[in-house]
Amino acid sequence: MINVKFYLDKADKSKRYPIHLVIRQKDLQVKVATGEKILKKDWDNKNQKVKETEYNYKSINKFLSFLKQEGEKYFNSVPHSQFTDKKVKEKILSFVNSRKVNTEIKMVSEDPAEYEGKTKSNFCRFISGAGGFSEGFFAS
């Protein structure tokens, strides 16, 4: 029987912990980094999921669930004589790398503290102040 679990490895400099996948079956054990990092407070070890306090918890949890299912499916479909830790690791890494390629968009935002004490302005005020909108535009 296959056992698939996740655990947090050592934190990086930003105090984010990488999530690792561990697959065990009899004498075979494979550890693979999932490529996801979270704060320790955002990990639910009992349920093996990321808590709702993490901004991307839904996406990460779906990916972890997908990895678990694919790992189990792979073990159930391939003859046991063909299992090697290298083959299993390559299979799981192919899913991890595929996710990296398809989710390379990074959003950048400034620290909210940078805007404290500043006056908020909306787009219409900005444009209309520059003479961009006519009176007829606002009337309609």
C-alpha cells in the first residue's frame, strides 16, 4: 500500500517553509520538493493542507491534492517490479515542473505601509482633473 504525505522542510531566509511530498511503499521512499513555500502558521499538519490564512491556499491545496492523486495513480498503474526511487521522483517532478512553467506570473505590490497617511484618489478624479472628461460624460 502506498502512503503519500506532505511536510514542511527548513525555512528559507524569508521564513517561508518549502512543502515536500513523501511517497512510501514498502522499502521505497521518495522525497520531492513541490515548489511551494508557505509560512509555518499557514500549514495544517493534521489535514495535510494549507490553511485559509495563506493568500494562495486554494491553488496550493488543489496542486497538493493533484500530486497526491497522480502519485497514487502512478503506483497503481505501473508494475511494482518497475518502481525505482529515480523513476517515481522523475514522474512527480514532471508535474511540479509543469506547474512552474504554467504559473510563472508574479504579481508585485508595494508594502501597504508605504501608502499610510497619503490621500486616496480614484481614477475618475485623476482623469477629470486633467481635463480628460467633459461635463456631458458625467451627465450620461
